[in-house]
Amino acid sequence: MAIADHSLSIIRGACGHDCPDTCSWNVTVQDGRAQKLQGDPNHPFTRGTLCAKVNHYLERVYHDQRVSHPLRRVGAKGEGRFERVTWDEALTDIAARWMAVIEETGAEAILPYSSAGTQGLIQMSSLDRRLFGLLGCSNLERNICGEVAGIGVASTQGVGYGADPEDLVHSKYIVLWGTNTIVTNLHLWPIITEARSRGAKLVVIDPIRTRTAEQADWHLAVRPGSDAALALAMMHVIIRDDLIDHDYVERYATGYAELVERVREYSPEAVASVVGLDAAIIEQFAREYATTAPSLLRPLIGIEHHRNGAMMFRTIACLPILIGAWRQRGGGLSRSTHGLQFSTLNIQGLLLPQHHQPGVRALNMRDLGNDLCDRTLSPPIRSLCVYNSNPAVSIPNQQQIRRGLRRDDLFTVVHDLFITETAKYADYVLPATSQIEHLDLVPAWGHHYLSLNRPAIEPIGESVANTEFFRRLARAMGRTEPWLFDSDEQLIRTVLNSQHPWIAPITFERLWDEGFVRFNPERDWLPFAEGGFPTRSGKAELYSSTLAEQGLDPLPSRGDIRQAPAGMLQLITGKTLHFLNSSYGHIERHRNREGRLYIELDAHDAQSRNLIAGRMVDVSNNQGKITAECRISTRVRPGIAWMPFGGLQDATGEFVSANTLTPEEPTDWGGGSGFYDTFVDVLPTNGTIRNDL
């Protein structure tokens, strides 16, 4: 379907950013140019409001640094010097080089690298998976965010999803666990506010006194990585004081007797020093949670970025089982809705896995730096195709990644809107469309509405959507399989062609007309009120034989809680209002609002290191070094330093970010990365802060 050609029109769409809210928006277009982008007031969850970033989305679309034509490198890798070429020139060269790589060392030497730069389903994962799967290129395990949390929860209850986030309005006891909701899940906050007006108590568990924690009724500032120990102490109290819903546990859970034995050693007194809370506080919290119904846990991504992240989610998921919180609307656990939505959509038809080459190796996106520099990897990575991602900023072990990208024998292709830090090392940079220039189907991981994003304007310059990029690549490589050339509309219709009853009322035509449709028509949906856990046993598994078979602890445990080496601080990073990883970092308005890069420390930690507020400090470890402004803060516990994640440069103007300091260490299971188990020295520097950043 073509873009509306009226002189003045309003086109419905949806934000494709990696955010649980997936805001619905309306774009006002006049004479082919977008004049205004506003939230859609008719959307039941996002209600017409947009975040501080997306309010200025059109500045991103029409930015003068936008890549609008294919570019070929003419300078050294990392310099970011390019010349304009045609699409035919670029594609012919790329195809010739890739076919040579495939002939010489096999297609596994080509690594497609993408993430959640757009979370629209069609532009994020469709024709790219078909093409690279058919060729037999290395598979990429995209587990850097969300997978650990999902698999941790699923090891207890069979799936990673839970209660409808909109049902928080019915809760009487809400625990936001490792989530700064006001900043990263803005549209859930009015629902929480309404629940509080009805008498709900809000508890926030976070090592940092975030904006959300400041608004809570109770903030529990736990030590980083100790969340499972806190949950086990809560279970100790709940079992000891017989606050169990015995009927629910007997009917719908397995392993209770083993769990009782496990938690004996986790009394509040025993874990107080580990968690960093007084035993009396733990006692009070456990009793309030177990005796106030309905009670709901809302853990998001925060705690998964520890090396014991999966175990923390697995352990926390046991709590609502013990007290039967799943029986009531507004009770249980509410996390990402992605898994539920994907289970209703025809994802297999979209990806066509039956056409992929079998036995192809998989490389974890977390390990990009080491994989690029590993000469023993067989075959070595000889070509990298990056889209929907800027790994030189957003992936750990940043300096190693940049060393790998500088390899003279690495052929790198980047498809993006801007010359990102990764694109500076590319041999070709190809222009990508923004969200208002392409068609897409946009699920959400924070609510149950499926949106259609309609293109509001023609692509800027010669930019093309991801799907068109891969059609062109397939054609340049001489492929003729018709399913490599499906249109975006065909792909969306394929995804919607599902037998699941929740998808039945959702059609392409209805989405085109209405913009969004709710998945689940049942407003009182209670996923596990009567059990029905999709585990091997059919019950919630307090003891998991599946984990035991994998050589993992079958019972909830505290996991491996990392401790700071003597004299070092644990570095925690967090999202900010105006940057989304590296996105928006090039826009002056957002840079000015964020200001220079800073690090927050407790006053005692600053004093013991002779650090002065407002002065420059070097933040370093064996991974690298960043320079930042020192800020003395009551928001952080002693022993912790906090730094914003994202942006493009430190306080001196160097193009380094927090991931200069993060190691490439795996989580316990789930394939994630222990970003937050990073330890740093913070020392004075003689440098000078640039006031123009």
C-alpha cells in the first residue's frame, strides 16, 4: 500500500525503539515532509505521551548528518572518511567479496551482527534471517538483553512472561525490582499511580536511589547482585511463619520439600550482611509481601546484567508460587510480554528455518571483541555485516571490539542512518530508513497491543529499509528464491497468518485502519490461577530437574555474588532520559540536556580517594579508562559508583563510553553479560573538563 499522497495527512505509526512502552504515534505530513510527530491519545497504554527522546524524533529524521547515499571508505579504518558511490557499485563489490569468502573459507566466515536498533518485527528479523540462513553464515546469539531474565523466570514457571502489566492497577502491593520505571517504562507509571490511589503500597528494590525509588513508599537499597539472597530470606520467613498458600503449592508446584530445606540457611540474620539490609527490614518486607493481596513483582532487565542474573530471576519467580499470588488479578509476576506475543504470531513462517543450512556455528554477540581478534577461530571472521546495532558502543569489552574492527583483513558493511562509532570502521556504509519511512509490524514487550507502523514519508535520499537492503543483497548475489524477495506487506501478512485464537481478530486491514489492536480480548486473563505451567512437569518447578541435568543448581540459590577487589568500586550504569544507548548522542539538543559524562560516588568513597565534586576523575580497570566529572551523591551506597550508560564520548571528548570498562564475562546461563559486575578505580586526574560538550 502506497504512502498517502494528500497535501496534508496524518499517518499512524509506532515507535520502534528498544523500550517496553512501544508508543503509538501520529505523523502530520504536508507536501511530503513530516511537520509534526505526536503521541496517539487513543492508545490505551501510551495515552498520547512520548518520551523526552521521541518528542524530538523528527530532528533525527532530518538531521544534517544523516547518511543519505551509499558510502565507501577512503581513509584508514576508524577515521570515518568516505566517498559517495552508487548502490550498484556497492552491492556488486559486496557480493563479489562475499562469494569469494564463501568459496575460500565457507560462509561461516561471514557474521551478520544486529540487535534491537529497531524492534519492529519485520525490519528487525525477517529477510536477513532468511538470506544469512540460506547462505550458511554464522548464526548470532542475540542474548545481550532480555534472554537471561526470560530463561531465568522460565526455569521456574515454564515461560518468561506473566501478568498483564495493565493489571498492576488492581495490585495492593507492588514491588518494582531492578527497574527505574519513571525513566525506562514511563507509561506504566500512571497505572501504578492509580493503584496507589486505591491503597497500594509501592516498594522499589535497587542499589541506586533512582527517580522511581525517590517516589516509592519504601526503597530497599540492596547490594548489587544480592537480589536472590534477599528472595531466599523472604522465602525463609514465609515458610517459617506459615504464610504459604498450601493448597496452591500442593496442586500446582513441585519441589516444595526440597525448597524448605534449602531456605533454612537463609534466615534474615544470615543474609543481612550479604544483602546490605537490616534483618528486621527483611522480616517486615517478607511479611508485608506475603500478607497483602494481591501482591505483584515487577522485575525488568536490571538484575539480569549480573553474572548470577538467571539464578536471581529463577529465585524471585518462586515467591508468587509460595503465596498463591497468581490466583488474583493484579497478583503474580509481570515481566516482558514479548514471549507471549511471539507465541501467538507465525514466527516460523517469517523466518523459514527449514531453508537454513544445518549445523552452522553460533557466536554470542557478547563475545564480538574476542571473536574478531581470535586467530584460532575456524574459520576466522572475515566479513561483518552490521545493522540495527552499534556494537562499538553498546557491547562490552569496547576496546577489544575496536581492535578487531581495525583489522585490515576484515571486510565490514554497515547499514545505518548515521556514521556511528562502528560505521567509522566500515568499508561500506549504506543508508537506512528511519521509523517513519518504512512499513513494519511492532509488537511490545510492556503491554498487549500490536501496532502497525505505516510509512509517513518517502525515504530520505537513497536510504532503504532493512528488508529492501537484504532483497538487494540477495539479488546481487544471484539468488532467485522467491521468498527472499517477499514485500514488507507479504511478510506482515505471513506473521499474522496464525491459528492462535488471540490473533484471529487482528488482520492487516484492521491494523492499517486502526493502528493498533489488543492481543488478548480477555481483560481478566489470569495465566496461572489454576496452574497450567508449561514446564516438563506441568507444575511450577521449585526444584528443577532440567537445571540439574544441565549441571546447574536445581534449587533457588544466591548464585555467585561478585565482590569488589580491595580499593575498587562496583560500577553500575543506568539509562538516561535523552540517550538510548548511542542513539540521539549526535543530536545537540540531547547532548546539551545530558551534559558531560559524570560518575556518582558516596561521600565517604570520594573523601577516601581525595576526590572533589566537579573535578575530573579517571575511571579505570584492566579493560580501559574513561574520564568523567565527579559528583558526590546520596543516591548510591558506599562501595558503588554509578555512571550513565550511552552517549558517545567522555568528559574530555574522547569517543569512549561505559563499555570501555565492562568485561566480556558470561552470565550463569542464558548467554548474557555481567555488565554490572564491573569493578573500577576512581582517581583524580590533571585533565581539564571541556565546557562545550
